[in-house]
Amino acid sequence: MAQNRQPAPVHQHRHRRVDHIGQRLLVNATLGISAQALVEDRVLDEATATGDVRRICDLFDITVETALRYVGLHDA
């Protein structure tokens, strides 16, 4: 005899969720540096490689003023 089982309502399902802080700690522990430091390193590397402010702005979605600071760090 087959049992007639109703699916559990969505609110009764338990999902494991990693909060934003937990994800950040996992990334930091895995990389050994913060995600922010990694982004800054990539922007500075691009500024060193190309010096193209427009390209840096488009690639990293930062303002012209911010890109100029990175290019200025390279020139200094």
C-alpha cells in the first residue's frame, strides 16, 4: 500500500546558509590575504602594465580619480 505523502512546506525545509561574514572569512583564510587587498593588487598591476586610465576604469568599475591614483602610485 503506497503512502500518500505531502511535500513539506517551504518554510519547514532547513537550508544551510553561509552568511556574508562567513564567506569573507573563508575567502581570506583560503587566499591568505583579504579580498580587498587582492583587488587593489590587481588594479595596481594593471596600472603598472598599461597605465591606461580608461582601461582601468572599465575593467574594475572605478572612477577616473581612483584610476589616476593607481597610475600615480606606479609613476612615483
